[in-house]
Amino acid sequence: MMSKKKVWFYAAIVFSSIEFVTLSYVNEHFYKNIIYALVFYMVIFIQPYIVNKSFDRESKILLFSLLNKKYKKIILILLLFYIGPLILFYSILPNLTYKAAYNKVETLIQSEYENSVIYYPDEDDVKYAIGTIHDYYFVGGFYYFDVINLKNGDLYEFIVNPVTGKVVKLKN
């Protein structure tokens, strides 16, 4: 039979894996990896170790001493420990997803650039411009779009600030 410490450790690995996959999916699928999520990933990877150490008799976290007495308190601590990074991650998400920025540029070119389309060869071939967005540490760039005029072949480049939603046409 496995000890309680091992059970909690394996549960921590499962929860951390689910958390990692969830954050990675949201960052990649909706925001096309413009979020600096490394800090969150590091926290997720050390979570099982911290949970494991917290059940040692010499631990300063004292979950081991609470184990036999108060399951509710342990579950609350672990839930906060795992839900905390998720809440922080979702609180730093930019206002615009990639799709919302795409729609914003598409609306702009339909009204101001006749016979133009966004060059979008493949969903996996997404570009973004690396840059600093002041006062927003976790966002590492701007959404970038190539717009082609089908009539004369002119190429226009646009970036969209994912935090403010401002669309800027770059000089050709």
C-alpha cells in the first residue's frame, strides 16, 4: 500500500500536468504565444516537489501534522496552491485574442483598403511582432498581419496591440 505522502505527490503531478496543458493550450491556441508564461510554467513544475516536501515531518508547512486531523484544511491549501496560478494567469491575459485582432484588422481593411485581404496561409503560420508593451510585463509582442491588395499586389503590414486593441499600419 502506498503512503499518503506518495498519493499526494502523484496527485500533485496529475494536477500540475493538467494545469500546464491548460495554460499552454490557452496561450498557444487563443493568444498565439505572445504571453510570457515561463514564470507560471516554473511554478507549475515545482508544485509537486513543494507538495511532497510539505508532507515531511520536519516541514515548516505542516501539512503532515494536519493530515490526520483536518482534511478540509489540506484540501483548501492545495486548491489555493493550484488555483492561484490559474487565477493569476487569467488575470494577466490581454484584452484581445488573436482572432479578435484578426477580425479588427479585417474590418479595417474592408472599410479603408479596397480589394485587400489578410494574407493568412495557414493557422500555424502566425506571425507576431516582438516588442515591449509598457506596464504589461507578461505580454511579449503585438499581433502582426500582412495585407495584400489583390488588384495591384501592394503589401501592407499591420500590428495590433493585444492590450489596448490599437491597430497600427507599419510604413512600407
